[in-house]
Amino acid sequence: MQKEILPGIRQFDLSNKVAIVTGGSKGLGLAMAAGLASAGANLMLVNRNAEEGEKAAQELSQDFGIKAVSFPADISSTEQTEAMAKAAMDTFGQIDILINSAGINIRGPIDELTPDEFSQVMDVNVKGTWLCARAVTPYMKKAGRGSIINLASTLGLVGLANRTPYTSSKGAVVQMTRALALELAPFNINVNAICPGPFLTEMNLPIADTEEGKKFVVGATALGRWGELREIQGAAIFLASPAGSFMIGSMLTVDGGWTAR
């Protein structure tokens, strides 16, 4: 067998790697953090709720035997995202992976939404993603390696009524991912995005039992159900690990077949 087929590394092994996960104390962020921890990565969970973050970090440390810490921050703040990256370096001495998972969703018809509500979504989902990537990039460049994984959405690829703030923000994340991937590839930094479909997170609970949720979300998936949180973990491990080393600027869709129709 040719040597290049046997690289001598465990393709999905994240031992001794350090990952920052924003929005890492609940929902998809916590699920992905747990996935990385199961592969051996140490973690910094970034979230606004300090108590919630500390609890999640303690549980991940105990469950997986890794080091996990919490860092409370508003990711729409330049100063706080820069402090986040510095704290990770001070704590671990390296930053190998960033998962930009923090996000919010405000639904409604355009004529019933306020400009402030639109700005709130853009500040977290777009500006926050950009600021976190900006904060870790100098450290990854210096190390000559890294992986940045943005959480886009299937609603960054297709449209849905009454979602103009969210779809606009996730469409921006898709394009940001592509542009940043081209910018950072020469530095051996992989930038990709995961596009989740309908997962039953806290963000989606308000529509879980509505006609819209049943018909236009769950009813539109090939599997006919909501995604389970554990089902996002494989995508995160893949993109963060050596197995995803040739993935640059990709949108990895995890949606139960929602966008295949």
C-alpha cells in the first residue's frame, strides 16, 4: 500500500489540541464541544452566562477527562473577543480550533420587526463570528496551523418566510467563510462552515409544535424528524481533525435531507 495512504496519524484524533467554542454551554455548541472532547480536545467555552458556562465546563472535564474552562464574553465586542483569545493562550498556550457557534434568531414578518431586532441578529451572528475569527487568526498564523468552523445554516443556502434577519445573517456567514478560507489557506488554516438543518435546540422550541414547524421544517426533511444534538458532532470532529485537512471553504450540510428536496 502506498505510504501516502497511511499517514501515520489517527485521522480523527484531537488529543493535545485546544478548541474555543462560542455558545458552548448549550444547544449545538455544547454538543460540538462534547464531540471534540470525546476526541481528546481541551476546551474553552465562551458564553454570556458565567454560571452556565462553568457548569458545562466542569461536566465536560469530568465526563471526558480533558481540561475545559469557561470564559464569559459578549462576542459582539472587539475587546472581549480579543480578551477571549488571550485568555486561551494564557491558559493553554495554543489555539488550534475555533467553532463559532454562538447565534440568535428573531422571527417575524419584515413589517413587524424593528431595525433594532435586525441589528441584534447581525451583531451576534455576523459581527461576532468575524470578531472571533479575527481574534484567533494572529495566533493561528504564528503557529502555522488552525481550523475555524463557522456555524452557518441551511437558511444561509435557501430561504424561508419570516426569517429575514436570520437568513441574512447566515447568508453572510456563508460568504465570510468562503472569503476567509481563501485568505487563510496559505497559512495552513482551514476555514469551513457547518450548515445545520432542523435541530430541536432551545432556539427552535418556539416553533416545535406549530403548524409551520411540522410542515415546513420537520415535514420537509427526508427523515421526517428533528435532528438529535449528537448528530452534529461528527461534522465538527471531521472538520477540526486531520481527516478534514483538504476541506477549504466548504459548507457541510447536516440537515436530514432538508435541502435535498
